[in-house]
Amino acid sequence: MFTGIIAGTGTVLDLAPTNRPGVTRLIIDAGELIADLPDGGSLAVNGVCLTAVPAPGAFAADLMGETLQRTTLGSLGAGSRVNLERCVPAGGRLDGHIVQGHVDAVGAVLAITDQGGWMLMRVCLPAPLAGQVAAKGSIAVDGVSLTVTGVSPADEREPWFEIGLIPATLATTTLGEARVGALVNLETDVVAKYVARLTDVGAAHSAQTGDTA
């Protein structure tokens, strides 16, 4: 489990297919952040939970097809900067919100507006996820725990949400480098996912039984 509080950034050294069908290996220079990372330890890269194979100052992780299709990791290249977070230890502080490292979808940055001391970013998201994002709720964008400041109307054909980025976030994460059109990994709040699922199951059960109470 993660909290969406980025510990630092790393630099991609290589992203290349392996000799195993459907498997791509990602290698990242992570510096001292992984000094005590065990072989097989978990680490989030731009919000994606990966199993790491550490090496001096760097680590490798194998990406399967599902990861490449559902996230932006497949578009990385040598020199790309990425957000990194170690998994939260038992008894650790939950400074952000519960982040699983299971990306739901990729969104695109629609607008970035300078608000003086901070930036307002608008991001589109797939319609099926719109009901899981609420104003003043939490969302992880490229692994960064953020508070939703606004959402599109319920009948919006192309839903979006807005987040505020304070100077610390802009300086210590890759979101400070984001531009309009950039693709970002999105993970909605796990509680919202379960509520949405329960609602769908309840509605389906009512339709099957004819119960409208």
C-alpha cells in the first residue's frame, strides 16, 4: 500500500523488451531512495506498483502487457523523470490517502492555469470513472495524492476533474513539468470504487428480482 506522498524522482535508464514474450524491462536510476530496498520489494513508479529487482543506485522491474496497456509506463524512454514512492511501513503515517498502485486508466491534461502561487490543472478521465471522483475527495495522478477541487457536471459527455498544485508539489514531482496534452496515470479512491461496485451490484439485483424498494 502507498499514500501518494512522493519520496523523490528517478530517471529512466532503459525500457526494452526481454526475451520473454510480452514482458518489457524498465530500469530506473533511483539513487539513495532504494538503498534498503529488498529484492522483490514493492515500489510505485508514476503511481504503478512494481516489483523491483535492485542494483546499485538503480532497480529493474518487469512490465507485463496489462501494465503497458493500462498505464503510461510504455511511453517512457531513457531520460524520462518519474515519481517514486516506497510502500508505507506498518505503523507509518498515512499523510496522503490509501493508494494501491493499481492504475484505473490514463487521463490527459486539458488545461493548466496559473493562479499566482499555485497552479490549477484540469484532467479528463474515462466516463466510467466519473462517478468515482468527487469534489474534495482524493485521487492519485501519476502517483501523487491530490485533493479534487472541482468536477464536471454529471451530464458532461467528456468528464473532467480539477486539482490544485501547490509549489511543493510542482517542485518535487513530475507534475511541475506537465503540459497540456500530457498523459497521466489515474487511480481513484479505493472507497469510491467499492461504493460504485456495490451500487452496480445492488441495481443489477433489483432489476433481476423486480425489487424497487
